[in-house]
Amino acid sequence: MSDKRGIPAITGDIDYHTAFHVFPEALMPFRGSILAYGSSFLSTFLGFPLDTVKTRMQTHKHFTSYWDCVKKTYTREGVKGFFRGIWAPLVSTSFSKSFSVTLFTLVKPHVYHSIYSFNDSNPAHPFIRNIPVCFVSGTIAGGGVSLFACPFEFTKIYAQLEKLVHNKSLKELPGNLPTQNQEMRNTSTAQIVRQIIKYEGVRGLYSGFKYHFLRDSLSSGFYYSIYESMKWTMNNLINKDPLKSSQVSILMAGGFSGVFSWALIFPVDTTKSLIQKDVVTNILRKEQGLEPLPPKHRKLQKIERRLYRGLGISMSRSFLVNMVFFNAYELCMRYIA
């Protein structure tokens, strides 16, 4: 599907001859958002164990490899260790993805008009004209979503790191934590939220927000630009028509849009995770009556290898999650009405 200028939309036209009619008339205006939520729910669940490994590799240096992280997590925490904290992102990430797609779709025509209204006779190919429109629209969508998503992501990070920080990092601190609390670390999402607010206030839920906002804005800009550009190109190669999608082009464009956008902003995500790890550590110290560690004032540093620790597993997760999301979303948008 495209508008009258030939600018591609994120999905193709619905096939009313083969579509399953499941939405009542009252819900049709929200159809895209609901289908995006369901698609994201599925992809988030499938990719969450890899996200847990990514977060632990980013924030703890004692894991020698991804496999070492997987083995130690399984040995100490079992399968549940890979899904610790999943409920918050299942709800928030799915809602965030749905909101992001909806916001991107809504603002894209306005961004196009703002960029080209004074030069609508620009002879550039629609493919070229679409790239800056996608980037700006994606940046707006990502920035808007981050305002909602940051508290949920921090609770996810807290749950993913809590046992690890308790069992490993705090061993190096003076006044080791009492061993009787080792079995108390199966905290629910609601308990985590109360814990954060108790020791850090409501603002604590937005720990690392500056880097979260920067990450989501830039990554969404790259994400939608790469997805639409790559799908356009592969459709042209496979079907000789850039507006006629194939499942192969959707799968590959979805997977690689996630991979490339993550690779470009991964140092920002690592910095955010380290800031949030510091907050988790100090909350646990305060809980035990210990003085918090001095603030580290972390800043985005020059590009170096350690900032990309965990990138491999993150790219694998991102490829899987976005391949599943876009494939499920576009199929649903085509066949469910």
C-alpha cells in the first residue's frame, strides 16, 4: 500500500476476499494497534531469554562467554532465570510497539508534508524521498514511546539483575548481605516497583531515562528507515514491484532492521543498563542498611569493544524478535479484518 505520491506504507492492503472478519465495527479504528500488540506479545515472549543473557553480559564482566552466562544462569536459577521479570515487558513492550507503529503511521504523512511541502516537485525517486521521512517519523515515535516505556524497562532490568547483583556483585562490598535473604529474591513486578519508589522515589522509575530516550529515538528512526527501504528493495528484486510484498522480503527486512538499528545504538543501551545496574545495587544496599555507593556519573564513552559486550546475543534476539513481529503483523493486517 502507498499514498498518492508512491510513498510505501508499513503494511500492504487487506485482502477482503480471504480475510477473517473478527473485529466488530466499534473496534475497526483500533485494528492496527490491536494486531501490533498481539504480534509484539508473541515476539517479545520468544526473544526474552536472549534479552536476559544480553543484559547480564552488558552489566557483569565475570561471564566469559554467552554460553558461560547461559550455563551459570540455568545452574543457579533454572529455566525461570531466563524469564525473570517477563510480565512487565510482555505488557509494556507490546503496548510500546503497538503505540510506536500507530504513532509512526499517524505522523508520517505530516512529516512528509513538512519536509516536502515547499519542494513537492523534487525529482528524487520515491525510495530516496521516503528515507528521511521514515527516519524523522520513527524518531518521533520512539521518543514518544520512551516516556511510557522507561519505568517498565527498568523494572525488567531490576528483575533480570536482582539475583545476580545479590549473589555476585555484593560479595565484593563491605558488610556482605545476610545469607538468610537469599531465598527472598523471587520478587513480583509490583514488589519491585514498590521497592524502587521506597528507596529512590518515583523518579527512580526513570533511572537512565536520558539514555533510554536517546536510544529509543535513534533506534526507531533507523529501524523504520531500514525496514521500509529494505522491504522496498527486496520486493523489487523478488516481485519486480516494490509495493508488492513477499513473505521473504518481510522476514528479512524485519530481522535486519532490528539488527542494524541495535548495532548502531548499542553503546547507548549499554550505558543505560550500567546506570540502571548502579541503581539496583544501591537499592539492595539500602535495603540491608548499608550506605549507597558513590555515584559514578556514567556518560556515553568513546566507541570501544567493552561497550559492545553482549552485542552478539542482542543482535540474534533482535533479528528473531523483529522477524517474528513484522511477519505476524503484516499477515494479520492482510488477513484479519
